[in-house]
Amino acid sequence: MALTRSYPHGQHDVERRSSRVPVRGAARFAALLSGLAMALLAGCSPEFNWREVRIEPGGFQVLMPSKAEQLTRRVPLGDEALSMHMTGSRVGPVSFTVTVVELGSATKEASEQALHRMEQAMLRNIGGRVLERASLSLAPSTVVLGLRAQGQAQGKPIMMWARFFRWQAYAVQAVVLGGEADGDKAETFFGSLRLPP
């Protein structure tokens, strides 16, 4: 999908943060993602102002609706600890995040496990019920799992739109959390996601 928008702040409009608190045990994966998201999206912008952001590591490109921030943390996966990088922004109650996990030398089975845990963690965070699940394509050799789910956050109904896929040595998750009426914004976000050239 080609988008004809202007991005006045450029692709470097990103603030970086780092978290070094150790995490022990796969059972805390959901709590970790939730805590990272809350810390990352503590501030928000009052209006949508789409700009292109480069996602590192991996060199992905995506549109964010406000100034993006980043967090990095180590997460457990089996006997390994992998680096997880989250980039996100928020406008009012609507949040947009891209999470990249560096798989390193992880086996195909471990990679699939990482993607499954990421999916289950996001659903668990909102007590989500999957409304729609689809196999999508981001590139000829990149199959994407697409989800639409309904749940609750802070006692209020919430919708989640999500994409999960593996690309080279990375497990990638892109998520929008918002209201039923925010589906068009989710499509803008997902439609702008690009793999490195």
C-alpha cells in the first residue's frame, strides 16, 4: 500500500530508553511485555501526526502517529536470554508498538516458541478473545499471522490488532490497542510496515 503523507519530524524522531532489570522464568513473559508497554507509553500526544520511524535492530520502517520512544530488555527463552527491543507511540488512548526480539542462534523451534509467547502474552494482557485470525504476507517469503481480538484494559473494553512474523534473525510483533473505531488507524500503521530493502 502506498501512502502519500508528509512526515515533518523525519525518521530519527525517536527517544531511546534502556531497562536492565533481570527477568527470571518464562512465566513472567506476559508481565514483562505489559510492564514494558506501560513504561514506554506513559506519555502521549493529543493528535495524530504520522511520521516515518526506523525500527532497530532490523532496519524495518513504519509510520508512527506521534513521537516514538524505545525500550530494550533481556528476556528468557529456554536456556537463552534474548534481547527484546520495543518502539512505540501513543495518541490519547490508542497505542502503537513494534517489538523486535533478536533470535541470535535460536533454533527454528525456539523462534516459533518466541512468536507464540509474544502472541499469548498480548492476549493475556487484555484477557483477549480472538475475533479473527488470518495468514497474511508482508513479502513473498515472509508469512505474517494477523489477529484481531477484544478484551479489557483498566475495566474498559479494548480492541487489539496485531501482526506476528519472523524475518531473518528477528521475531517481530506489531500491535495497535484502541477502540472499535480505531481500525482505520491500525490499517494505516500496518500498511506502512516495510522490511529492509
